[in-house]
Amino acid sequence: MTTSTIKSKRNKPKNNTRRQPKQKVRRSVRSAKKKNVTFPDSFKHKLILAVIELAGLSITLVSAIIVLLGYSAERFSGTRFLTSLLPFAIGVLVLILFASFLFLFWWKLRRSLQGRTVILMPVISVMLAIGSGIWVMDDRFALAFNHFRMLVGGKQEVRRVTLAHQVYAAYRRQGVGAMRQMVARGEKYSLLVEDAAGRFQIDPDLLLGIAAAESSFLPRNSSDGGRGLFQITRVPKVVENEAQKHFSGQKRSIIDDRYNAYLAAATFKYYLDEMHGDLLLGLLAYNIGPANGGLRFIMQKYGVTDFTTIQPYLQHLPRDYPIRVLSYALAFRLWRQEGTLPAYQEGSNAVRIQRIGIPGLTSDF
């Protein structure tokens, strides 16, 4: 072979047709990987921002509705058509139209800013939600919320508010000095009472209120048969068995403070369930006990269904018992949350105490 043919073979261009498909495959795989990685991240990012924006707007809108309807219900309260019902209906219509206008304005603003930045609208909605949260902590919102609750709750809410103010008045009549003395006595028994309340899923402040009303935290044997911290007399057999389960079947003395608290918690839970969760009737049934058929027999006899309608048929002691228990429970709740017992009639304490609420009756918000 001549030197010229060898050089021509060396200089002959190589065929790269086989490598080109591999490069295309590699590029396609690389682009596919990029798509698979970036697409989910982008989607999740947009979804998170949308959820934040929706949550912020929802909080703001709900707060605004509660305030506006609450103030409207208070401003136009009454039964006359021209001065109360019609203005309130017009106010609701204006509220709907105004909310629709704000929604359209927000949607257009969102579309106009969407090409520039995607985070601005969620940030604005969060700021509005924070402003609403600050407003919720104000006492004026509490008043508006109470009016709104009255508007929606109807007769049931009217009865609840009436009973709540009986409790607040009882707390005021007791005086700060007497209530502080009661709370100081109760501190010795607070741990065992809280333990018993937790076992039977009862508010501990409520159980402390029962002990305060029964014995003033001075355990003793009374002439009427009451014994111990909760002045236990007769309890249903099923209640005694339920309390006994927590002591591994060991027989305990009724004057043992811990066992006495367990019996009281089990008894109250029993009567509360019997009264279908009605707190006032549950306390009343606890106080009356099983004698002569108990509270259920009295209610059937006189055809009453709630605490408000049964009050005229009761003597002074059982009638006022739930109110006294709840006034003490309110004192323990205030001490637990505030570290003090404010005088109800001073300054804005009444609104502040109402905001904290009565255990089991008004403390669900």
C-alpha cells in the first residue's frame, strides 16, 4: 500500500451518523429530567401560595361578617318592620353586594399583578388576616360577637346569656376577698381534683367549683349525711363501681380525699349524661341526688324540659346550686388564666371576664 493511500485513509472524514442519535437521546432524557423536576416544584409552590391567600381572605371575610351582622343586630334590634326588620334586611343586602364588589376588585387586581409577582397577593391576604386577628382580641369584637351569637342562637342563646349573667352577678356578690379565700383553700386539693376530672373528662375548674359549693374545701361529716371534700351522700351503684375501677378494686374509705373526688367526678358525669349534656340540669341532678326519683321525676311531673322552666318548682337551695357552683368555677378559671381575681364592677373587668367565659357554659370561643 502506498503512502498516499495511507494518508488518504487517515484524512478521510469519519462517519458520525451513529453518534447523533445517542446525543439526541441524551438531550431528550436531560430535558425530560428537567421537566420532571421543575414541574412538581412549581405546582406545589403555586398551590401553597393559593392556599395561604384563600385562608387569609377567609379569616378576614368571616371576621368582617361577624362584626357587621353583630353590630347590625344590636343597632336594629326589635320586632317592628319599618324600624328594625326592614333596615336589617337592607343591611344584609348591602353586605352581600359590597362583598361581591370586593371579590371582583380582588380578582382583577390579582390578574393584573400575576405577571409581575405571584407572592404579592398572598402577602396582602396574610396581612389582612393578621389585622383581623388583632381586631378579634379587642373587647369591641367580643361585644359584636355576643350580638352575632344572639342573632344566630335565638331563644337558646337568650336563655344561656340570661343564666350567664346570673353567674356573673353571683361572682360579683361574693366579693373578691371571699373568692380569693376560697381559691387559696382549693390549692391544697387542686392536683387530686384535676386528676379525678381528667379521668372522667370533666373541666377541672368545674369540679373545683362543685367542691367549693359542697364543703368550701373543709372536708367533714355533716348532719345531713354528707361526707368528705364533696359531701358525698348516696351515689348510684353503677357510679361507685365506675370510680372503684381506678383503684384496682381496692376498697377505699369515702372520707379519703382522692376517692371522694373520684366518686364526685363519676357521679357528676353520670348525671350529666342522664341530662343529655345540659350543664345546669346536670349540676341540679347532682345536688338533688337519687332520692324520690331524682330530678328526672320532678321534670316529668311538672312537664318541664330545661333549667329555666324548672326553677319556679324548686326550693331556694337546689335552685341556686348550679349558679353558685359556676360562680366558683369562674373564679378558678380566672385565677388559672389571669393569676388574679378582678373585681367584676371595676373598669372594663366585666367585659374581660365575660370574654374569658364560664367553664362549661360560655367558654367555647
